[in-house]
Amino acid sequence: MRPYLLPALLWLTTTITLAQKIHAHNDYEKPRPFVNAYEQRADYIEADVWLQNGKLVVSHNKPKDNAPTLDSLYINPIVALFEQNNNKPSPDRDYTFSLVIDIKANSAEVLPILLATLSKHLTYFNRGANAQAVQVIISGERPKITAFLDYPLLQFDGRPSEVYDEETLRKIALISDNFRSYSQWDGNDDIPKDDKDKLKRVIKRAHSDSKPFRFWAIPDTPNAWKQLKKAGVDIINTDKVAEASKELR
């Protein structure tokens, strides 16, 4: 049985007043990794991470020898922003974001290295110490649910199929799932009613646990973004951050 941390009415009241959240999918593949998503005030910025020769590198597929490091594309620029902005990521006092680390393999080896890196900059990656800190969220190959509590500083990308006790649920930053598990809709016109009902049910479950919901593998078009927003999707997963931001905010 899933515990309810907050009344559903409180969740609904809160989400109505919030701007649409945007997830910068595969951000590292863009011409200006991190920079564009940051300039567009993305709420979640995603990097696919591998372990290569003792270093964390960023690549969608198995990395080549010249793959850029996580430090060079994300950690160092984030640290520089905090140093420039008096322990904040931006001059805008209301803006911060989450860095989503999609681990492609060997999470048991990746996570200790990642934590060691983050621990060098606790003020910038620990929201317990700094409300403006960047929250790091682990997706992809995650550890077992029973081990989530073993990783300070980190939160996790949850799944609708998983059951969490009250303590572990606090380590879940959002609930995500594959859109194609619910619908083959191509993004044109309206979402078919039966499909929309399926979407709403799984979204409602996440909301009952006071968690925002994201689908990946959605049709990445303006109409699809708007239809999914109407269906209750909290976080729009997109490769087109600037366009989605313009359409939805």
C-alpha cells in the first residue's frame, strides 16, 4: 500500500499555481550542452552517464575514447554559476533545477564516484543545506529500491510499478514511465479517450503520493505538449526546450 504524505487537495492546489515543468531530454547532444537548457530555465536537465577509465563521461551510446566528462559539461559549469551568484545557480532568486543522471551501466561503480564529486561542492548540491542547490536525480540503471537510503545527496526517478515505504518515498523526486506503454498516439488531434483514461490513472497514482509525473518517448510536438499538460502531466519531456518553453509558459 502506498502511503499518502499530503492530501490530494493540497497537491492539486499547489500544482495549479506552478508553471509547467520542462525536462531537457538528452541535453548533452545539443549544440550548447547545459547552456541552452539553463538559459531556457529548464527544470530538469538530463545527461546519460557511463564509467570510462575511472571517469564519468557523457554519451548516449557506449562512449568513444574522446567522450566529454560529466565534470566538463555539467559539474564545473554549475560550480562556476554558484560562485558567480553568491551560492545560487542564477541571479534569478526563484530559479534552480535538477540534474538528472541517467546511468547507462555499472551503477554500483558510478554512484560512489558521483557522490565523491558532489561532496566536494556540498553547498551547491545539497538542498538540505542550501534551498537553491541543484538536486541530482538518478535515473536509468538505479540501485535496488532497498538501497536508495544509502545514497545521501541523491534522489531517484521512480516508476509506477514500484512500491515504496514512507521513508523511501522521500527519496523519490518524480515518477516516470514510457508513454508507449499506454498509447501509440502520434501527437495529432486529441489523445484517444481510452488512452487518456489510462494516462490519467497512472498520473493520479503519482499525485496521490505527492509526486510529479513525467512520460518519456512522447510525441515531441506543440500539440502533444499541450494535450499532455491538459491530461495532468507535470513534467514535459522534450528535445525542443526553447520551443516547449515558449508554448507552455
